[in-house]
Amino acid sequence: MASCTSEMDAPKSNQMLSKTELLNKESTSDFLSDGSDGIVHIRKTEQMLSLHVESKLQTRFADHFVLAHSSVPVAKLKTIADAQFLSAISEGMSRMRINKINHIQNYAWPHMLRNNSLFIINSSKSGKTWSYLPALCSNTYYDMNTLEPSYGPIAIVLVASSKHVEQITYNCKFLLSSLGNKAPHIVSSFGLRTSVETKVQLLNSCGILVTTPSNLLRILKDNKNEPLLDAKRLQRIIIDDMDLLLIRARKDFESALQALFKLCKRNKANTILSQIVITSREWNSLFVDIIRLSKQPLLLVGDFLEASVYGRAQLSIKLISNLKKNESIRRFLTICKDNIPKQIRTMIICNENDEVEMIVKFLCEFDYPSIGYIHPFTNNERLVVDEWKRKISNQILVCTDAALPELKIQNVNNLIHYSMPSSWAQFTTRFSALALTYNNITCKRLDRSLAIEDEVSQARSLILLDESNGQHHLPRLVRFMQKHNQAVHPDIEAVAKHIMFASDQERFRRGVPMCSQILEFGECDEPTCGDRHEIISFDAVTEKDDMPTNGDIRIHVLKVCSPTHYIARLLEHKPLNSSKWLEVRRSRHALKFNIKLFLHYGDPSNLMQHWPLKPDDVCVYKYLHNYRRVRILHVPAHDENAQASLSVTLKLIDDGLIITGASSNEIFKCHDDFKKFPHQAIDIRLINVVPNDNERLWDSNATKEVRKWIMDDIKSNNMIEVKVNFAFANTIWIDNLFVMEKLNAIETETRLMNLKSSLIQKQFASSKTDHGRCMRTRVNEYGLLNLNSIASENEIDCDTSYHSCESENSDELNFLPACSDEFDFGMESTKNLKRNAEEIKSNTNNKLPIDYKPENEAQKPESSNDNEPTQFKESWSEISLNELFMVEIGDEDENGDWKDIFLQLVDRTFMKKFDQLIELISRHIDNLNASKTGTLVKLCNLQPALVPQLNCIVKYDNLYLRAKVHEVDEGFYRFFLCDYACFTSVKAENLFEDFFYPTSEEIVNFTPYQAVHCNLAGIQWNSLSKRYKAAISFEEPKLELKSINEINDFEENEEAGKQSTFKSPRESVKCCMPRLENLYKRPQTTWYQTNYLIYLSIHVPDITDYYLKVSKDNVRFAAFVNCVEYNLIIDLLGTVNPQLVCHELRGLNVTVILVKSIYIEWPRLLRNPGKFNWLTYNYNSVDDKSFNEVIPQQCIQNALAAAKETLPQEETDSENDSELDSFRTYNHVEKDDLDLC
């Protein structure tokens, strides 16, 4: 008993033994119902005594399943009942259907129940957590009844994320639920948002604190100011998944662990008295330091490949031809014999018996003694191998994987893998043959902790891979070697990378999705993850996918997977540099499509079972009484020839839901016409936001809150808008998500919620600037971010409404009318253009050095003419007759008389092409700027661009656009923008200042020019109208009219009859400018507002009468001042109630008070957002209390009374009013207009 308990436990054990003598030790009844502390202590003593009855093993033990190293003899359980947990815990495990015990738990539970330290290394989902959880709950209950009342927890459990905090807390509460009020209190800490609640619970004491390293570090810092953790009360420290803690929050974990160990009590040997339990998937050197500080540690390793790292085995990988394997084995054996002259055990493992026979024959040729162990085994062979196990021999054992469980060999020094098994688990099991050659570090003294690094291991392993065997394990094996800082040849790394890439391509064809960790964080820390991890070209988003890669999107959220991952339906898309919302993925036809799908498959004659089932097939499945399109994600292995009922996994491609366990008999064939409709469910991920404290998993509270924000609380007038960052793998990454509210009264939108800010403010998440760039950077490295321009136009389904073809005469401007003389008013002829170009070129050449030679001159053929620029064949967009097209007016100045109209096509297809074109031109400009420096060189190289009708690139409105040279005058250049449908001009000295660039054939032929020139038919035009406009333009070149309202500010004493000479290629026209006269003047007006009133003050001195008309959204005022007419027309931003208008003439001003229809503050008064000099805001306005001083109270009462009389009439007169009119803000209703005179 003394060897199993610490010095601190000895007095209590003696006291408990004295009480045990008064009771029958063999009684198995449960005494917990008494609530007596003494009885509980006796029960615990019986547990500790019963463990000594179990069979004891040595301190170093290994079998085919586990390696055990300890400083005390290792005890083993046979059944769960042998553990003798609390009856409440046993009942809880039964309810959770935990009725079997695995190999790790056989050794872990009895060791933990003795209050000894435990260290477990095993793979994922191998029962590591349940190896300590029942014993932890049982020991904590006894400690709670033994220790004196104090603050702080009895046990601290450190986990990797808040999600794990929830899981551990739930399992502990479930196991202890039968105890009721006697159960230890479980406290879960979720970070800053629950810090106050956690502190209160710690002050009141608790049983188990479940938290993360970052949260524990904050608690330890607060513990310096207020008592939260009691060192005497802290009995157990549990660290679950230490490898994940080191990967995700290494700095916080190491700091918290160091502070926690300083807090713990120690004995004279510097051993921590608290029980320490650590689980991990990987071996880490940190284990060595913690094991030396722990009390009677037990190390359990279930993954023998990780055990080879613990035992410091020397691993080497050889990727060679199958014919050279034998030579590699002979060379390996020779090296081992030269370096280690003493006899050691060597074993070669194969897959097949034929390989065993071949290797034995090869070893005999080179005089190597060997033992071939081939199935079926004979008794003589088994005796020979047993003798080989007991005595060191120079014989080499050659066997297959089937012999390992029976032979139970664990003391091999050299292990050679001649061929790789089919499964990774079988491969790691082979390393159990090296288990007993490893040193037991749990028995070493603390002062030798540094010397272990210099010890030479006696274990070696050679792994042989060839072109036909083992390559599917190579990527994982290389990752294992790199993770543990083992040397790997670059050629092997390259082969592993190629294998992973090819494997992911094959998985893509089977419909395997990309790993969520890769999509979220750019990396995955789960070695057994079965999803795709490599970036492949099949995941790139192209134009035919109809998925926005920039701009803004309006979405309808279908499902919230996490605070940063949603499944949504795309509604509308607003591209960059555009203000119009366009349909995306045919979202406006989704409802009609679903109805058509339901009606079609509602007919039983159209239902045909889909067979054979293959992953990634699109089928039809009835879900919630509606037929839905689904994609098959997983199909179990089956015989395709024999149709059977299978349980498959489906994904609703229009709803985003995953259905598991669907019967194959309920899956129907989807018609090709229904497959063509774009699937509506798209994955959306928010970037630059991560869980708090470097976590990788979100807790359920954060997910529920976000679901409430963007799904449950969304009203009919709310919209969700997102800003797109990039798109890849059927996923759109967004910069932010906004909940918008549409204000119909003023036709605008207001932002209700910023999701990113809300997550940070609610302390659910933290901002990480470089987070989103992880995945974006990886995709960009492969050049898969912007593939829209790479997609061939032949692969795109052409719509007859959006087709374009090349012009027969591509060298001419196709938008010019047949009679070009009428169009070219004020333009130079082609002859003048060429003459001016030659003059400018000669003047430029005179300024260049004599010996200067253009760079491209040597590259031109001898037969080419230097003065002739390179011409590219272009095409112009054409539109069909009798069809409607979305267009924008290109240049209002050129369209002044609406005779010759230049339009830009802005339909969805054209705008997508235009955005791709802008990106292509930007890259072209960047390449030019990088390759050519100096204005002089640019001027010389770009000189041919002065030839008219030449394709080029110019900068306009901060964009680089395709253009053609249209007019050249002395020191003046004019270009036509072939996609913007307008003209722009530049001076000669500014031509090469980031304005004019040469184009390329790829840019010219990327898509037809989107400018369209058309005429309005059936209208008699005034031939002088445009000439008047041109005359005005040349008459006052320095005068800039910013708005039409400035016409009223012209001086009336302007000279009349000024002549302007208009020159064209045909004639010069002389005409007199007509005199501009003001028909009326506009009075100065001031205004201010409250939440429900608008105050207008119109300055009109010396008047006796005026005219005032107020409608819902318009105010008209007229008056005569000294025989001069003053008119005022105000188009209001919002709506007012005309029945409640108050107005009065007070002094020099007419005061008008309007009552708002909706009581909110307006951002401005006028619908037009411009600024006008006749309207100012009165910042010295009176408040609501002085309202009676401005307008008598009687006027208000009269207006209200009049309104009450009219309201019932409105309610009865509803025959012609639709429901839509009652909600539209700007409906003009004539019966609501009031003439107030």
C-alpha cells in the first residue's frame, strides 16, 4: 500500500483502515445514501485495497495494443465492474451505453483511482478522454467530502476550445447527475463574456473547472488580486489534447502551465503532489519535463509509431525500384553490423508469403542466417521463434503481418518494412516489435532530464517504398517525419506532394468536399481527416459558374453552420463600380422552378429510381413532402449489378442541408432539364474573424446568437448584404455581413447590424487581419483566383439576346453613321489628322538625341513601315431588333439633341465581361510600367498611336479603358471610349502622364466593344440645335456650369450678339447667340426639422398675397415682389401630410410647417442630393417648446380638426386604392393635394 500512495495520503489511509475494521469488507452495498463522510471514506478505501488484488505487471510492459512505462507496478482491469466507480457514475456510463473497456482504459482507470499521474498518447477517437473522465468524477466526489471548505476548484481540466469545454462539462454533469445536490459543481469558462460569472463560482468553490489555456491564464492573473484558486484544495490537473494546445495556443498554454505548477504544492523531492493527467495524439519533448515533476507517473502509448519517437528510434525511408529492394536490405544490414558489432535481433515484415520465401532465399545467398515464418505455422516453427525471442541471435526473422499477434514480439532492434500494408493502422502496429527496446523515462531521476537527449537508441527501422507499393501511405508518412523534425529527402517530399495532388483530384471526382479547416484557417491539424486538402484547378470559379467574385451580394440565409460559415441563396449582385443590382444564378426564377419540379415529380409516372448510385450524382429526393434536388455525397460499398437498398448520404443542393441514412429506394432520377438550373445553396464564409483565444472551434452559444441575428430576427423589410472578397470551391469569402432595413418612405436603406463588429463587441470572436489571406494566398499561388478571363468563350452558353459578332470592316469605327459629315461637327478630317500627327512626330524627334533609337525598331521587319502603327482587328457589339436591352447613356454632352446617341450595354453578361476586361487591362498597364521607365522612352515608343482610328488605352474616371484616337489638333487630343460610349480629351503635355498607353491584341479581341451608336427614328430634327450648343461651348471655354440651377445666377448685363465661328470639314457657320433671360426668380429659403415637423421660412418682402400648394412630396410657392415673379418648387425627400399644413405671413417671411408622414429625421430636405445657394439650413432654429410662438395654437387645432373630417372619407373611398399604394412613399395622390392660398 505504501508504494501506491503518497506521503500525504498515509495518515488518512490509516484512519480509514481503522473504520473499515468495524464493517464487513466484503459487503458490496452502496453507502452513499447516508451522506456520512466516514462511510464515503470507507468506500474509497475498499476501492484502493481491491486494486491490489488484481494481477500486477512489471513497470515496463508492452503487448500488441499498448506500451506501458511506469515507476510503480502496472495493474490491469478485466471488466468495467472491476474499477468500482461510484454507483452513480456506473449508472451514468450505462445510460451512455459505455459497457466495454478498451486497452488503454484497462491500465488508466486503476492507476488514476490511486491518485497517481497518468500520461496517454493515442490517435484520435481512441478513448483518451474517457480514460480519465470516470475516475476524475469519482475522485473529485471523494475529495469534496474530504477537503475542508474553501474557494477554488478541486480539479482543473484544460481543453483546446470552447466546444471541448461544452463536451467535457456535459459528460461530467451527466455522470454525476444521479447524485443530485451531492454532486460536485462543474464550472465551464467560455472566455471574457463569462469571466464575471466564473469568478463568482470559483469564490463559492467548485468541484471541476473546465477551461482553455487563455481563460486559465486570465484567472491566474486575477488570482493575484482576489482569491480564486486555493493551492491546498487543487488536487488534480488534467490536460486534454496537449498537442492541439501546443499547435493553437502554445504561448498561452506554456505560460498558464508554468504559473499553475508554481501554484501547486510540492514535496521535498520537488514532486508536484497534485495528480497530473495529460492526453495527446503525439509525443512531445515537453512530456519528459512534466513526467519528472509528476507523482508516480504511468505512460501509456497506444500508437506505436509515436512510441518510436518516444523511444528515439532511427527511422529512414527509401523510395526505390522493386528490383533494388534486396540490395537496400543488404546495405542496411551491413551498416548495422559495422556500427554495432554485438548481436542484435532483426526482423523483416512482408505482406505475402511469396515475399517471405523470396527474401529468405536472398539472405541465404549472402550467408545471412534467417528464419522464415510462413502461414500456416507449425509447432516446430513456433518453438524456433520463441527461442529466438528469449535469446539474442544473429538470425533474421522474416514474417508477415498475420504472424505479429501470435508471436507477440516486442524486443526487436532492427525492423525492416519490405512492403507496406494496405491500412495505416496495420503499419503502425508493426512498430510494436520495437516496444521493449525503449528506455523507461518514468524511472529516471530529475537531474538526468537533460542527459536523455544524448542517449543513443538501439532501435532502427527501414521503410522501403517502390512504384507499386506503399505510395498511398507516403504523404502521411512524410508529414509524420516532418512533424518530428526528421530528415526527409527533397525528392521524396516532391513525390509525396504529387501523390496528394493526384489523390485529391480523384477525391474531387468522387464528390469529396474540401476540408472545413482548410477553408476556414488554411491548414488542418487532424491527421486522419478524410476530406480534400490540396488546391486543384477544378475548384476554381469561372464565369460559367455564375458566382460573383467581387462587389456586393444580397443573400437569404438558409443555415448557420458557425458564426463565420453560412449556407445561403444568392438573390442579387451589385458589381464593382456599379450602382445597379443584377439577378444572379437565376434567383428570381427559383420559386417557379421549385413549383415546376414538384408538379413534374408529383406525377408517379415520372418517378424512376436512380441506379446505380455514384457519388456526386444529382438526383431527386422527397424531403418534407416536397421533391428536392440532391447530390449524393457518400455511397457504401455495394454490387452495382445487384440492386439493393442502401443507406446513403445526400445534400440538398438548393437548401444546403445534409441528410444521412437516406434510403436508396427513395432516390429518383433527375431529368436533364432540371439539372441545368443553377443550384441555389452556396457556402459563404466570413474572413478575418476567428474564435477568441486562438481557438479553432466555435461554441454553440455564439452560433445560436448569430442564427438569431441573421435568420430569426429578420423581418420582411430587412435585407442581408455581404461584401465579396473572393470565391473558390463553391464558396464565397466575404469581408463583412450587414443587416439592412429598407425605408420605403424615403426610398433608402439603413444599416441595422454589422456582423463582424457585433461578434467582437459581444466577445464571441476577435479580429485577425491575416486570417482570410491564408486561404486566399494559397489559391493565389496557384493562379486560380481570377479565371474568368481564362475561360474560353466556346465553353460559355451563348444567349441569343447577348450575342455579338465581328464587323466586316474592323479597321473602321462601326458606330459612325452613314453620313459622317453631319456627325463630324468641329472635327478634323482624316487628312488633317495625319498632317498634325506627322508635325507632332517631327517636333518630338527634333527634341530627341541624334543617336537615340527606339527599342522596338530593331524588332520590326525590314519591309515594315515605321510610321504605320500595329493594327488589331476588333469587333463591336450588336443588338437585335424588337428586343429590350439595359443600357446607360454614355456621354450626355454628345447626346445633347438626342439625334446621335451613344449607349453602353449594361446587361448582366456585358457587365461581367467588362469587369474581367478591367482586370486584364490593369495587369497590362502594370507590365508596361514595370518594363518601360522614363517619359522620353514612352513618348518615342507610343508615337504611332497618334494615327487616327488606332486602338489604344486611356485613363478615364480612375479606370484604364479601351479607346480609339478620334481627333488630333495642335496640342489637343480627343479619344472615343469604346466601352464607355463617351469622349475624353487631353492636352499634349499631359498625354503620357498616366493617361495614354498602347494596347494589345488580347485586350482588343477579349470581347466586342460595348459602345452602341443609334438614332431615334421618326423625329424631325432641328439642324441648328447642336450648332448652338457647340457655339456656346466655344464662346465661353472658361465658364463651367456645374448645375442647371446656376443659370439663374448669370449677370443680366451680359453683352448680347457675340458672334462665334464654327468650323467643320465642310463649312464655317456664323450665328448669333440668343439672349438668356430669367423668367422668374427663386426666393431665399431656410429650413430646419424635428423628428415630426419640417419648418420652411421663405424670404419674400413687401407682399400681401401668395400662392402655396402642398402635396405628399412636393411644395409649390409663388408670389409677386415689386412686380417681379418669385417661384419656388421643392421636391421633398420624404412624404408629408398635406391636411396638417400650417402657414403664415410674418414680417418679411412666409413660414410653412409640414408634418412628416413617418416620424424620423431626414438626412436632407430635397430629393436631389445637390447643393443649392438659395436653400440653407437654419442652425439657430427654435425648439418644439417655442412652436406656439411661431404658429398660433388655434391654427394647429383647426388643421387637426380638418384632418379628422377628411380621414373617414379616405377610409371609405378605397375602391381605386390598392394595398401597394398604401405603403408606397412617393405615390402621387391628387385628392391629397391642397391648394393653400
